Amino acid sequence: MTNKIKEHDYQKAYDRLVSEELFQDQSDTTSKVRSTGLKDFLSLGFPAKRKGNEEWKYTDIRPIMNDHFESPYEAKQVVDSEKDNRIKDAIQSLLVDKENPTTSLIFVDGIYKPDISNIPEEQSSIEISNLVDARNKSYSSVIDEYISTRSTTDLSGFTAMNTAFLDQGAFIHILPKHRSDQLIQVIFVSTDLVSQSFSVPRVLIVAGTDSVANVIESYVSVGNSKHFSNAVTEIIVGRGSILNYTKTQDYNESTYHVSTTDVEVQANARFSSMNLDIGSGLARNNLNIKMLGEGGLARINGAYVVSRSQHIDNQVVIDHVVGNNDSNEIYKGILDGHSRSVFHGSIIVREKAAGVNANQVDKNLLLSNTAEADTKPAFWVYCDDVRCGHGAACGQIDEDAIFYLMSRGVTEEQAKRILIRAFVAEVIDTVENDTLKEYLQSVVENKLDNL
């Protein structure tokens, strides 16, 4: 069942934003998209049902519903210099490339901050901006063509709720044949400037034909305030293009984070994804990929390191709509304390989609007797001429491996450290950009040092 009182709390916030014209994007198209999102949200509600709710069987989102969160658009923010510096320090720590200026879009408590963002003045073959500014730069037709078309509002209450509050967000449009190694980073910061607020991060990435781009999406907290982050990202990987996409999440453990990423991979395109979760008390990542063209490739990698009572849930669906394309998926988790992980990976091969090569692996390393990992790989294959494989494993550190390393002169603690880092390195090492790889390694290293 759904909690209609809670859903109507968000409707009241929506009504106030509309009546007081607090949304920056007042275009007819976006207003209609928001209205549809609200309608679907009130119909679908949050997926709180415990029986018969297979998609949310292992993740109870009732704590999100039982709390009250304030809209950041309505909240009065008083920023003092100390907290201002804390925000800047947090952003600086998140920037992947510390040596060179990083192109970045910064959102604080859901509000775009151009003064601390870094957007190149000359953008001849790529547009990087806030969604509202993109409309003002004559990109309305591109936004209208794609926004809320891959992440539709009729199936998910979380996506519908995000869309009901659609306004500010990141817009990245890589024009055809633009090929760049430049790192583009979108950063969402939640702070304690607004007491117990919700935010609806939104990202739209359109990679044109034969383009190459690298996008990083980062989430972080400043302070320990409780926060509800409900993010939606839509990605279109055009014909023959290459998009390297990384998402990192390091919210405080009082934060709830629900993320939905919908990806369309067209013919001869390559989509490489790296997802790293180390924060949040409750995190749920929905990654949905549609392979729509022959010759396409999806490389889907993820790592998570959780401890204490953290809960991380990864739901990955790769849908091979047509044949002659490949997907390779590997997720690895390290769990300590009373933490829990959930992995549900589904690979769908449609009828007549011959020539598909799909592989899926999820492995978990438990560092305590009270940590728990649930893994559920699934294949839905409606065509014979395919190659599909999956593997899942869950266990503690191999005592024989520890003994072997100790026989080579290292201490037991050092042996465990070597084996833990080697376990997660298999995923991190798939990242091709050296600067990004080193950054991810440092984030994981810091988390492991503080378990």
C-alpha cells in the first residue's frame, strides 16, 4: 500500500511552488511535464508495500516516508562565511583533477550555483549548463525531445516525484563528432543550511553521433543533517559515440539516497559506467540500460564499501532490445559492521535479438559476522543464439591467502589489507582515465582506513 498522507505532503509543497512561481523554468513544456509527474506520483505513491513487492523486497523505504522533508526552494538559507568555506572545501575534495581546472556544474541543496561552478565561456561543440540556462540559449528543442522520455513517470513513484519538481538540473549536450578527454563533473551538495530538506537532482546527457565524452556525477554532504536525495539521470549515447560515465556517492549516514539512471545505447556506441557508493544510511541505485542498436557495448561496473548499519541496494537491468551487441557487468562490495547490501541484476534478451553476448558478476566480501549480502542475478532470454553467463559469490577473507602472505613475511593485518584492496581493485582498474582511476582509488582507500 501507499501512504497517501505523505504523498499529499509533497503535493502541498508542489502547489506552493507553482502558486508563488518559485520554479525558474516556467515554460509550457516543463510545466506540463511537472504536472504529469505529480499526477503519476499521487497515483503510484512510494513503493512501501512489503508483500508481493519483489523490486523492493530487501529494501524498506518506510523510513523515508516517516520523516518530513522541506523543499529547498522554499527554505530560507542564511549562509555564513564558515559554512560557505565548508561547502567550497567539500567541492574541492570532490574535484577529480586537482592539477587542472575542471569543468563543473555545482548544485547546493538542489539550487544551481553559477558563482562556484566552472563553465568554459567558449562552448562551440559542447553545451554544459543548468537546464534553465540551456532553454535561454535556444536548447529548448533538445530538452523537449529528451527530458522525461527515457525516465518516464508512469512506472516509478520516485521518478514521478522527481519529475514533479523538475526545474534546475544539469544539461550536457555533446555535439556530433566532438571528441574530448576533458572531464566534466556535476556535483550535488546537501548541507545543514536547510534543516531536513529533500532535493531532486536531475541530469540530462545527450551524446551526439561519433562523439567522445567523460562525465562524472558526484553526491556529497556538508554537515550531518538528515536529507532525502531523489535523483534522476537520462543518458542518450548516440550512434558510434563513446560515453564514459562515473557516479560517486558519499552522503552522510543520515541521508537517504534514491538514484534512477536510464540509458539508451544506440548502434555501434559504447557506454562505460562506474558506480561507487561509500556513503548514505540507505541508498538505492536503479540503473536501466536499453541496447537499441547492433554493435553496441555496455560495460557496467560498480563498487560499494559500507559499514556500521549502512544499507546499499543496486538494481541493474540491461535490456538487449536488438541483437549483435554486448554487455559486461561486474559489481563488488565490501561490508563491515551490521551493514547490508542488495544486488538484483537482470539481463533481458528480446525475441530475435540473436548474437548477444552478456555477462554478469556480483561478489561480496564480508569483514564481520553481522554483515549481510543478498544477491539475485536473473536472465530473461527469449532467443537461442546468445551467450550469457553470470556468477555470484559472498564470503569472508580466505584464511589460506592470509596464511600464504604471512609466510612471506607480512603481518596478519597487512595481509588482510592487501587482500581487501586487491578485491575491489578489479573494478576500479577498469577505469581507463588515469586521473579518475587515482581519484577513485583514494576515495576507497580513505573509506577502508575508517572502517
